[in-house]
Amino acid sequence: MKGFKNPSFQDRASASALAKARALEKMKAAPKPTAEEIAELNARRLEQEARQEAKRAAARAAKEEQAQKEEAERLAKLAAIPTEAERKAARDARYAARKKRKS
């Protein structure tokens, strides 16, 4: 049985250069797109960009609406908290009611 022979650096470099040359030939042989195909691709790209922008605008609007809703909820909670004067008035009313019950 024959042992494994490691390829030398020269062998690897020539194999790499040959592979690169073949890939370049393949790319050069590929058909070039026509002006009509390029125009169609550009139109598709523009349509896709318009759809994406519309989607981003809808997301921004939804995010802004959510922020406004949260702000309104926060303000409603703040309005529900009694002020110092209201708390004192409620306390005084409780004291007055207790005093009335005792007398």
C-alpha cells in the first residue's frame, strides 16, 4: 500500500491558479443582461424599495401611536392621584364624620 503524499506548495499554488482561471473564464462566458432586463430589474428594485418604505412608515406610525397611547395612560394615572389639598380635604371630612358620630 502506497503512503499518502502531501502536495507541495507549488502543487497547491498551481491548482489554485488553475481554479481561479477557470472561474474567470466561466464568468466571462456568462451571457450579459440586455437593456430590457436591466430596466426590468431596476423597476423591480424600485417597487421593492417603495414597499419597504411603506412598511417602515406604517411601523413608525404604529410606534408613534403606541407612544401617544402610553403617554395618555401615564397622564390619566397622574390625574387619578389626589393632590395634597384633596388628601387634606378627605382627611378633614373623615375627622368631621368621626367627631359627628361620637357626639
